[in-house]
Amino acid sequence: MKAMSESKLIIAPRPVRGSLTAAKAGLFAAFMLAGAALAAQASPPADAAGTASEDDMFGAAETVTQANNVSKEAEGQSEFLKYDQVKVGGSFTGKVGFTSAWASAWDGSAQLFDSSSHYLTPDVEGQLTIVAKPLTDFGVNMDFRTSWPFATTSNYLTSATTSGSSTIPNIAVWSLYSKFNWQDNVYFSFGKQPISWGVSKGYFQPADDIFAVSTAIDPTNTGKEREGPVSLKTTIPMGVTNNFYIYAGLPTNTDGSTSVDPADARLAVKGEYGFGNTELALAGFYSYNDHPRALLMATTGLGSWNLLGEAILKYGSERYFLTKDALGVVSGLLPEAGNFYFTGTAGGYYFNSDSRVTILMQYLYNGEGQTAVSAKDAYTYYLAHPDQIDRIKVGTHYAFVTISDTDLFAQAFGADKLGASLIAIANLADLSGYIMPSLTWKFFDYISLQLGATFSFGEAGDEYITYGVGQPILDTSSSASLLKSLSNLPTAPGAALNLTLTVGTGAF
């Protein structure tokens, strides 16, 4: 899975500069007024004013859970106790995987004991979190992360004839932000922090994509928190179940610059309104050098299912929309001004605490998909025109399904010993995708062994064939490497078997 995720072309979208037209200004004003109106629908009850939980005070990520009748703002002042000491925690991940892949698994050329490639994938990662809360209304969170290899070597020229090298430690500041409040009525967090303002924690997260720095999502752990930019988050409780949020952030990529153009600042507002087990949210996003968006989000409960939906209306697009003429020549044009683009996702999450069965199903409609060319045509064009590459999905319709049982045959093997999962990802427009079944045996809490497989399906030129199983990974380190790797794009479905040993993984 790690190899496949690295093969994706993921480049931050180019900022689109231009004058602030009356249409854009008017649209953003409408977003702001709509968000404020939604948040103001209910007034705070007298007995709940001025109370909030530590999660909301400190800007913790929102989760896709069934809405409660009593919000965290009414849980009580006991959540505001200060820490006598600085708390240190984190996690360690240790894995060693072995993969055998067959590039063309179904054309009769593949041999079971003669794979196209085989390789080891060591995975050693560490996370260190430091939380300080010296006062009841002020705290600081710091999160540092590292992974193997723990350093990289960079070569450089010292003169026309000599060169040197330097070793760069692989240690990242994943987050660093403070948390404080004003008179227990308005809650702030400022610094580099995750902004999880959407309701989807599935494989498709279009709302969170707007602010997220990390663009790839692990299909085996879709709820994993995503890295965010430097930002200020303001939370204003408007009642027991209602909240109003204001976000102000820097662009996701500043290219290492310590100064930022004010026109690149990113602003957003969101109002939440909860009733029964349903929660609705209306939001608006604006940046002078980006395209404004209006968002409608909802979650609700239906029996054992949690249903979710996100709808995004975008004014304009930074994407080069591709066309192909009769001679097969692909060209790209920016869209005409004044166009609207809709993106939406809907899905459901099910969990049975008795059987330990989890089901997640999700559909994505991408209104900025490339409908006139195949995925391979699109990637071929992008590789030849790297200034036009973006991170928007190529297709229009996608689906994601995962089914897992962490306690399979408990009576025969023992509780929590054998687990199974099945993951499927598909581009419904070109009918290509991945199917990934796996079985996991837990020896004890800190050692487990997983046997998994990955099968791709589709035809030549389809999205998940172009990024097929067992094929050379596209090298995006330079234009020359891009064009060289282009000739190796697969044209047929592939398969891979992997064996992963997890050792000593845990949190502290």
C-alpha cells in the first residue's frame, strides 16, 4: 500500500491570481451571511453560557459521530483543570513488509513463483506529543514525528568543479499550536494545527482537502488526522448544540518562504446546528488567490448507521480542462470565468460492537473531473506540462467500500486473534480500481502478522491501471525522470501479495 500511495501525482494546486471581481466579492459576502445566520438560529441557554469542554476550547478535531442532544460546550467546568506537569506521550510503529508483485497478472505470462518484482518495506515511525497546560485557560500542544530512513543526504555544488553533501535529519514538526479562551465564551487555537472542519472521515474528504497539507489518505486508516497549515481557529458556542467557527490560515505551501502575500491568506466560516441525532453545517471559504466555495455538510443516525454528506459549490477552477482532437493531440484550457463546479460525497458508517464488524461505504462526485480524455492521456499531458499539474482527482465518479471483522471465529481461535478486511476503491467512470483483501493473526498485543493481496482491474488507459500494481513507480523528482518513467506506465491489470509483520507497535 505504501508503494502505491507514493506513485500518485500529488502537487499542490497553483494559486490563481486576479482582481477581486464584484461577483467574487458578492459570493463571499453571501457565504459569510449564510454562515452567520445558521449559527445564530438558537440563543445560548442561561445555565450553559460560559461552559465548554477542553476539546472545543483547545480546537480538537471534529469526529464523525452521531450528534448528541447535549453538546460538549455544556459538559462542565471540570474539564478546565490545569496540568501540574508537562505531559509527554506519543506512539511507535514498527512493521516489516514483504511484497511480490505481478505486473500483468491475467494475460497468461505471470508465473506464481516468478514475480515481476519483490521487495521489503521496513516501516519504523515515531510520534512524540508534548502537552503543557500551566493555566486553566491556556495550553500548548507540540507534535514531532520521524520515520525511517532517519536522515537523507543532499548533494550540492561548492564550485564549478567540486561538490559537497549534507545530512538532513528526518524530523518534522507536525503541529505546534497554543490554545486559550476569552472569558470562557470564545475559544482560540493558533499555530500549525490540523483543521478538520468536514464531516467525512472516509476515503474521500473534499471539505478537509481545502485546508489539509497532507493530501494522501491511507485507505486502511481513513480516520487518521491530517496535517494542517499555520492558522487561527476561533470557536464561538451559540447554545447547547450550536457553534460558530472562524478560520484564518496561511497557504498550504509557502515554498520555505518566511513572508506570505496577504492575497494568499485563506479565510473560512462555519456554522453548526444540531437537533436530535442530526447535525447540519453551512460554511464558506474565501482567498483572493483561490476560488471561493460554499459548503453544506450533514450527519445523522439511522439505527446502527451513521450517515454523512458533504456538498461543495466552487466558483471558478484552477484546473486545465483537457480535450483531445481527431489526431489524438491533447490540449489544456483554463475554464471560462463565471462557471460553478459542484463536488459532493455521501456515505455511511456501521459498527456492531458485538460482532466487531465495521462497514464504511462512500460515493464521491467530482465536478472538476476530466471527461474528454482517459486517465493515461491526462497524466501524459501533465508530465509534459508540469506547470499545469494539480491534485484534483482525474475522474468524475468514485466509490469506496471497506468491510472488516476484528474478531473472526472467536470461539475457535480465541478473542481478537483473527481479523479480516476487504477494501475496494473504484473509478466508476472508467470502471477501474483496486480490491484489497487481508487476514491478520495477532500472536499477542505487540506482534501480529498480516497476509494481504492487491488486485487491480480495468483496461489500458484507465486510472487504476495507469497506477497499476507491480509497475514501476512514477518518478516525479525531475522533468527528465517524469518523461522517462512515462514509457513504463502499465496497460494491464496487476496483482500483488504482501506479508506484513507488525512488531512492538503501541502508544505511550
